Amino acid sequence: MWHYPQIDPVALALGSFQIHWYGIMYLLAFGLGWFYGVRRARKLEPWNSEMVGDLLFYVALGVILGGRIGYILFYDFAHYSQNPLDVLKVWQGGMSFHGGLLGVTVAMALFARKIGQNLFQVADFVAPLIPIGLLTGRIGNFINGELWGKVTDSPWGMAVYDPQVQAVVIKYPTQLLQALLEGLVLFIILAIYARKPRPAGAIAGLFLVGYGSFRFVAEFYRMPDAQLGYLAWNWLTMGQVLSLPMVLVGAGLMVWVYRRQSRRAQTQKVG
């Protein structure tokens, strides 16, 4: 059994100015994303390091605005409607991946228009970078001591103080599970898949299938948000409701782009 180390969420305090680990994880995500993006750009036309930097600026805005707005709308609208200033307290957590994904999609569409590419081309470039942010973001959740899983007697459980029952209980460290699946494992899958030329949209489709599947599974171990609880059958969560369409859209996208590629190849043979 592991014991939660009670990490101070504030990495550095200079008087009233505080630097939170959660913010550092975001900076680390964009730094590593830029590094890997530049490496990918060397092998892909017409990408270059300057374009990667510009793209990440668009993506950063999409993640922050979309993630925050998505959390407010999907998970806790009642609280933020009564406490509007809490919208600005992003260092306390409260970011929705699904909202962030919608924000990133809008950002990618705007960037694609700017550089004269289609959305699928930009999405395929971005998709392998996203798990890097998921990995660091879930580590940030762990440091903040949030998004714990269910109480368990499993050897994979972690002893953590629960303020609701005012006692130490054993819970699944689902932040680390998600960091592993949605972050590291998904990154490896996409990095390997993206090594060879793929039809435009295929890499993005695989990302949607991979993330949606991993998130759906992880939700069985997570505790649902207290303000929402289970939505149905005493197990269905909002995370699963938002993830299932990702799997379906991603799978449909992959089938469609490969069929389109096959039709084009047949047409060229006939011609």
C-alpha cells in the first residue's frame, strides 16, 4: 500500500506571489510539446519550428479557455454562476479535458485557415502532442490531491486523508492511472502510428478512439464529481458520457479516411 506524500501545491512563494505546481505542469506540457513538435516538423512538410510555436500559442488559448469553460458548463455551473470570480482561480484546478478539446479544435481550425491547410492536417500534427499535456496535467492533479478514485482494499490503493470522513482511507490513485494510460501509453501508440504516412485525419481519429477508451475505463475507478454523482445505473459518469462520442467519432473518422484513400487509389489505377 502506498501513502500519499502530502505535497504542497505551492512550489514557490515570494510574499503574496505564489507559483503553483499545477501551473508548472502546464508550462512543462507546452515546453515538451514544443520540443516534440519541432522534431516532428523536421520530417513533415510544410511544418517548421516557427509554425510549431505559433500553433502552440493557438492551442494554449484553446486549452485554457475551452478547458475552463467546459468544466464550468459540464461539471459545476451552479457553483460558478453563484461565485463568478472563482472562474479565474485556475490554480485550484477545475479544467475539463473535453471542453479543452473543443477549444483546441476551434484553435486548430483558425490556425489551419491561417496557414492554408485543412483541419485534418493540423489535427494529425497536434494529436501526438496532446498526451504529453495529459501526462503532466494528471500529475498536477495528483500534486493538488484532487480527482481521487474510489475507496478500495486493492494493493494498488493509496492511503490518503479524506476531509469528508476526517480519516485516512485507501483510494485508487486514478490521477496516476490516467497519467499512465491517457498520457504515456497513448503517446507511445500515437508516436509509433505517426511514423509512417497516414491518410489525413487518421492520426486524429486514433487519438479520439484511444483517449475516449482509456478515459471510459478509468472512470470506473474514479469517484464522480460530488456535485454531479452518477448519472445513471449507479456507475455512469459525466466523463463517460463525454468520452463515448469521442470513440464513435474517432472510429468513424478512421474508417472514412481509409475508405476515401482506397477509392482514390482505385480511381488512379483505372485512370
